[in-house]
Amino acid sequence: MMKELYDMAAAATINAYAPFSGFRVGAALLADSGKVYTGVNVENSSYGASICAERTALVKAVSEGERRFTAIAIAAVADGPVESLPCGICRQFMYEFSPEIYIITGTDRERLNVRSLKELLPLGFALDAAGR
């Protein structure tokens, strides 16, 4: 399933809106329900209004009623494929819903790395609203 999820993320990069950086990112998020939600980065002239692909996928899923997630694959393209890890805001955003999520990254489906969110964000912030 890892390779398929990565392929979905890579396919999504075509829809990224990155006129300023040229750095196109796609994400494919696997919910505990088995459904997959994709997202892309969307840049804005007001840089603070930009959103990462990971958060786009998470917001889509949450708006459809999902609350728990198993894995997210991230694919990025600049001049060619590059490995891209989630930014700090995205890591914290994932932690809110699934501190145990796995993050799949790589440059292509044959060169994937899998890390737990706990590896990337060992001490995430929580108000304990979710019972963590």
C-alpha cells in the first residue's frame, strides 16, 4: 500500500499551485476508514496564506468526517523529484488527529522512507482534548 499511496501523492503534484517557488508537493492521506484523501500545496501572494499539501489533505478528510489516520505519503517536484518532509506546522497538525501516523517520503516509488510522526515530532503539543 505504501507504493500506491506514494503514487497517488506523486500524481497529485500536477495540481499544485506553486507560481512563486516552483516547488510542487502532493500528499495522499490514508484514513483509518480506508479512504484516501489527496492534497496539494497552494501558494498565495500573501505568503502566510499559503497551505501545504499535507494540511490540504487533512482538511479535506476532516471536513468529510474523518478523525483518525494511518499514513500519509508526500511527493515533491522542483527541477525533478525530491524528498520532502513535512514542515513543523504540518507535523503539529497531524499530531492533533493521529500522533501515531506514519509518513512516507522519497524520490520515487522504489526509494521510499517511512518514519513515524513520533520520530519527527517527539513531543507534540496537545491540550488533551482528544484524550492523549
